[in-house]
Amino acid sequence: MRGIFQLFAWLLLTTGVFLTSSAGFIFYNQWQRAKSEPASILTAPSAKSQEVNQASGAVAGVETVIETDDAREIIVANFLERHSSPMQPYEYYGKKLVEIADLNGLDFRLMPAIAMQESNLCRNTNPGAPHNCLGFGIHSRGTLDFESYEAGFERAAREIKERYVDIGLETPEEIMTKYTPSSPNGAWAESVKQWMAEMRYDDRESGRTLKTNDNVLDLAKTASESAQDN
């Protein structure tokens, strides 16, 4: 009887060790993978309530639960601040640019990405058109200007939706063929894709290495959908 008991105890102990080792191995692999892969904004790279890295808000490789009204607003604000845009306060313009994107049914990253390509987020605008951050309305008579940054983005977003996206131009490569067809070797589209990737991951280095030819409707929401989320 004692021998049977010892055998039974040994079997239980062996099974427990095996299960514990297997669980530990699986957990370790998942942990290693989480460390090596940057977090997409789709899994909330930075939660406002945690107040992480207030200088840039970026926590590459960390996934958290969204605990803010709209993580997209934080992503855009981080992007503006990271590149020292004169569009301040950053929180206000982060919210405003998301609202403009939603109003026109566009991916919220598109307009900031174009502004980064055209004017370094409004840092290098035409002196005669200081609020035109998007290279929009440039012709032989001069460059179109607006009364504010907001007005410029609103006009450009509306026309990009109507004159580009609505006729089937839905990627940076396709938009480039009409927006700036003289861009050498597709450089304009490559740059826009980089900035869109940077905002997807809220991380500058990830923008350089993980850029894709995103459809500009990929992360689009309508104004009503955004209101429901909030």
C-alpha cells in the first residue's frame, strides 16, 4: 500500500512540474515577443490616465488598456510635440485634427502626415501663407492662405475627400499621382507613409521601419461613430 501511495504521489508531482514548466515556457515566449514588437495604437500604446512619458507620451513595446476619451487625439498631440510644431497647444490641435478627419471620414493620420511632408507640421510655411501647412492651393498667382490652421486643414480635408478619395484614390501612392505628380521616385508617398506609420505606433523609429501603403480609410471613423465612442 505504501508503495502505491508513493507512486501516486510521484505521478502527481511529475504532472505538476510538467504543467508548471509548460506554462512558464509559454509565458516567457509571449513576454519576449511583446518586448520585441512595437504596440500599435489599435492596442493603445499610451493611456492618458497612467501619465506615462509626459514629454512625448510614447511607450514603444508596451500595450495598455485605453483609459482615455480618444487615444487618437493623444497620438496626434504627441506627433505634433515630438516634431516641435507651432500648432499649440498640442492637446487642442490633436483633438481638432481628429475631429476634422472624422467629419470627412478620413484616417486621422492622413492630414498630419501630409502637413509633416509639406511644411514640417507648419514650421516651414510660405511667409505669405503662414496657415497653409499642406501645400494646398499653390498656383502661378500665389499660394492660398487661410485665417487659421484649422481653416486650412478643414478646406484641404474636404477637398481631398471629395476630389481624391471619393474617386478611388485611397493610398498615399494614389493620392500623390494627383496631389504632387512631379514627386521624384515616389518620395512624397514614401514620406507620408512614414509619418502615418509613426502615428500608428506612436513611435518615431517604428515609422521608419514599419511603414506600409496604408489605405486612408483604414482607421477612419465618421463623426457619429466618434461621438458614440466618447
